[in-house]
Amino acid sequence: MDFLEGPWRERFIESRLLNVAGKWRLNYDPTLGETLRVNAPFSVEELLKRAPRPVLMSFGTQSPYATDPLNDAIARANPNITLLKSMSDPHPPSLMKPDQIFTIAGFLARCLG
């Protein structure tokens, strides 16, 4: 997020960090971290292959998921899936740059009509 400046950068940081008793931590419930460390297999592949509405899957230029052949298979299986594999940020895309905003807006405009 190095491209953010001034109040935009401050707002971004404020939404992700939390000062608790004079110490900084990530802005989420820390007990959730233990829950998320459970090594249980999880896949949304079948849900995406059957998604009845448009779904946008966006990946940064260096995302390990951008080249995952499973995403291409999912998109081939369901015409409602749109893959964007190079959102002009490494990973994950910030969705805050003008080109990204216009791309997302174009997708939404096609969805609405």
C-alpha cells in the first residue's frame, strides 16, 4: 500500500491496527487466530462451479493463485465466473487504484445491465 498518501494511508492503517493498553495488534479477535490454524481441507470449487450469479475473482500480478489451473477450470465450468489475473498490485490487489476501480466498476455495470 505504499502508493497511499496522507489521510488515505492513515485510514487504511487505522482499519487494520488496534491500540490495546498501549500496545499495537492487528484489528481482529486474537482468539480467531487459533481457530484459523486448524488444518482442515476447505474448497469452494463446487460452489463456484454452480454459482448462479456473476462472481469476480481478482488476483494480483504475483498471486500464487493467478496461475492455479483450478481457477481456469472453474471459470470454464461456469460462465458466471470472471477471472482477473493481473490487478496492477503484487498480492493481494488493493482495489484502490483508478485502473482497478474502473475494472471493477465495468464488471458491476455488466452485472446490472
